[in-house]
Amino acid sequence: MLPSYRNLYGIVSLCISVLIFTPVQAYEKLSDETLSSLPRPNSDFDIHNGALLSPILQTRVPGTPGSTAVLNHFADFFQTTLPKWNVEVHNSTSKTPKSKGKDVPFRNFIATRDPPWAQVGDVGRLTLVAHYDSKIEPEGFIGAIDSAAPCAMIMHAMRSIDAALDKKWTALQQQGLDEFVEEVEGIQVIFLDGEEAFAEWTDTDSLYGARALATHWEDQFYPATSEFKTPLSSISMFVLLDLLGAQSPSIMSYYETTHWAYQNLGELEKRFKSLKQFKATSKDPWFIDTEKDVHNLTPSGGVLDDHVPFLARGVEILHLIDFAPFKGFPKVWHTIDDDGEHLDMDTVEDWSMLVTAFAAEWMELEGYFDHPKAASARRDEEHAASEAIRLNKKTEL
Ligand SMILES: [Zn+2]
């Protein structure tokens, strides 16, 4: 991410004019009971030997063995824990200011899960994104908030909703309701390579993986009869997590067209806190713009990050980055102190719960989680009945 706060206002206004006509995404709130019983990461976030986070906490400069090890960790995780997901690696190469004229490989990791009846090109996808590469300097830099922890948060969130997704999609198919679903929605994870600059941040020395992927997806066309034209246009929202894992984060809302989703995250934060489901005890709000009117957002344009090549192509962006003009980036940012020991683990865990809940609300999974308190959980028939009513309403609209 760029060390200074630059103005992207021009690009933003251009994109807003394109995006303002995008249809509103369905979104259904979770009950208090579900919010309180979502799975927690527990020891899997242990920084020394936890299954999810610790393998990412190593140097992982593009093209090095550390990078390959982390890529393999992602592949193993999806293969063993989320075998129904479709996994691919997007490869590109580029010279860098430090590569002495040689090409460096950049490998983006992409995992996707669509409803079983969905045709390629007819499914929109909530897309959760973080970069997994680490900065080449200072030597030994780990990048725990930047962005090992965000990768682990997304992994935890996806494994936490996977069974509920299965249950919902199976129920829809069994009831013959699948063909009535108007907005076919899947979910996608992208772990990008090469976000960091090798020397000074410039347009060409930064965002290597993101630039290559946005270009590739822009040029890859689905069949002409498809709902969406390209993999790029099938991204319902590009939710980018970066610099998360320090205490008391401050997250701004940058884009008018995704402010509604930002506000839902702000509401989830409040509900988690009032249900005493957050471990971090700071009273300061994380989503500092939640109360702001959509037309009253700070016209700052945002922080340059992996979303930029996608934003420039009209993709809806929600940028979750710990930054505010009054405090800057987290203290450890781009220093050798950005390691596992300096993470605020309560905050990291809370983030993983928040991302889980947001994804579950987006995918409309209320009623499809197995509660430990099964007595009050909705029964399968009730799911189907309420789903039928909901779909009917949508059709009428
Ligand atoms: Zn960075």
C-alpha cells in the first residue's frame, strides 16, 4: 500500500457514475442467536503453531521459497477443509527494480464456490481479497497485519460458512426453488501476490498481481448469452482487507455505492459488541463513518491498494483498511515490528468473526447454521417455506 494518502477523486467519480446503476444486492441480517454461535478460530490463530495463521507468518517475497510455501498452505487448506471449492493459480511475470532485468513470477491464488446449478457466466460473486506477499525490505519483514492476518481471517470466515452454504443450496434444489433464484450468488477468495513495491511505490512498481489479474479478467469473455460478460463483471463486490490486526482500528467508508455494505459491517460491529461477542474491549468504533449519510462521505478518494486496477474497470469496492487522516496507518506499518508478536490477537479474532458474519449475511444464510442450542433453530421445512415466500416477493418485484 502506498505510504502517502493520494487523491483518486477523478477515478472514483468516474466509476461512481458507472456503478450507480448497479442493481442492489440482496442481504439478510443474521439473528442474535446465530451471531452468538458462529465458530471462533481459537487455537488455529496461534502465531507459533496455529493451523491457519502461523504458516503465513514467514517472509514471502514473490518468487521465493517462502512465497511458494504460503501458496501451498492455501492450496492444502482448500483441498482438505473446503474440497468443494474450485481452486486456481493465476500466473504472470514482470521485471522489478530489484530483479536485474530478470522476470519475477507473481502467483495469485483464487478459490471460488458457486451454487451447484449455476452456469459459468451466470453467477455473481462476493469477492474477499487480501495480498499474501511480504515486502522485500526491511530484511526479515513478516507483514503480519500486511496482510498475513487478513488472509487468515478470510480463511476462517470461509470455512465457517461453508456447511451453511451447502445446506441452503441443497434445500433450494430439493424444493425445486433453484430455478426461481433471480440473483445467483457465489463466493470467491483472492489472495494476491506482488502488492508491495520493491523499491519506491510507483504505478509500475506495485500491485503486480492485481494489475495482471484485472487485465486478464477484463479480456476473458463468457458465452454471449451469459448474465455477465467477464469474470470482472461477475464480481458483485470486491472487499479488500489490508493492514488489519492492530488494536482499535479505524475504517473509513470511501465509496458511495458500497456505503450500504460498509454500514452493515458497522452495525455488525455494534451487535457483536452488545452481545459481548467481541474479545477486544476498546469502546471506540471501528467503522467510524457508519452514521454518515451516503452523500456526506469524505471526498478523499482513498488509499492506493490492490483494488485500484479493479476500481478503474468499474468494479464495486469496499476497502477495509486501518487508516484515518487523524492517525495514519497502524504504528508497526512497514517496520520490522510488523510480526506475529505485535498483532493484537483479540482484534484479529474479532475481525474474523466480523468477516464471517458479513459473508453469511451477504449469502443470506440465516437459518442454515447448526446451532449448539438446536431447540430454537429453524427447521428445514421452515427454511424452505420462508425461502419460497422471499423468492416469490422478489419475482413480484
Ligand atoms: Zn505493505
